[in-house]
Amino acid sequence: MTDRAQEDRVDRCDKGGREYQGGHTLIGGVGHPFLRDVSVGPTLVPALQKLEWPEGVEIYDIHFGPIHVMQWLQEKPGYYSRIILLSGVTRNREPGAVYTYRWNGTLPAADEIQQRVCEAVTGIIGLDNLLIIGEYFGVWPAEVAVIEVEPCEEEFGAELSDRVAAAVPAILSSVRKMALGPLDGLPASPFGVQAATGVHDVSNFTNEIQDRASVPETPAGSVVEAQR
């Protein structure tokens, strides 16, 4: 975590000096709409909103740019203690696979950060830009977890591919586990996580929160954790 981000996270009051009550969880579906599997995050927001959640869990379609998200979070510092981001991201991994990790706050070189900001200003929406810009400006809480889905289809359209559609129960289950349970079972990784060396059993992670949340069973071998 950068010194700047750490300093910003200490500030728990808005511009008017009002202190926010923390403890809220944000679940955000990130991505452009109508790009098939790349849009899996925004596409699954309605399904996530239909699930039963405890008070304090908020679910949003984040199909707007990272600068907008950063400014929005700056207006309510300390309001969210955990943020879960769901997005379709192409990284040349197994198509249709689901990858989960905790964002560790690693930032690239200054020139790349500037490039990401320029891309965001021009309207490019993407998970990596959002993570980098949010970290640089210190808007992320201590707990940020990510669920990436490797797209099979990226052309214009509203429907998910068959493989990603088949993974929807596992995706919803993972989001719920990460929103309601401890994140200790997830490895911490920088943005751009690549495929792990194997498919990891998520049963231990599920058992840790079994008493705290009722979640559908995740098909074995459908979720891949980042390398530790």
C-alpha cells in the first residue's frame, strides 16, 4: 500500500466534517455493458440483488469510469470496510474459469499510472484501471477482493457464452462467500493475476463461513485461486 493511500484511509470524515459509519460492504459488477462475457459483472448484478443479504451490503452496476468511481468513494471515506469487484477480464487463461484473490495494493510505475488515468478519462472501463486508480488515490478500504471470469465470447451482445453461463452458480456463490465471510482463505495478489498452477479446492474457504451465510454449493474445480 502506498504512503499516500494509507494517509487517505485514515480520514473518515466527509468535506463537511461528518464522520461516516463504516462496516458496509460494496459488491460491484465492473465493465462495459453488452460485451457478452466481458460484461459478466454488470450482467449478474440483478441476480445478485435478488439474493438475500444482511443490512449493510450494497450492490451496484459499475459500468462507469474509474475516475467517477474514485470521486464517488472520496465523497464517503470510511463508509465501506470491504469491496468485492466482479469482472470479465481477458488474460489468456482457461475460458470460462473463475479466478479469486485479494487485491494487495501493488502499483505499477508512475508512467503506467499516468497512462491508466488517461485511459480512464477517455472512457475506458476496466478492472485493472479501476484497481490502480483507486489505490493511487487512496479510496480502497483495507479489504478488497476480486472475482475475475475469463471470457469465452467478447463480441457485442447481451447473452453470456454457454461456458460462462454454466459458471454463474459458482460465481454467485463466490461473491456471497467473499462478501460475508473472512478473506483469510484467499491469496493476496496484484492486478493482472494469471492462472494458478492448478485448480484449488474451495471447500476450506466455504467451511470457514458455513455458520455465517447460506450459500449454494460450488461445483468442484470451478473456481481457481491466485497463486500464493
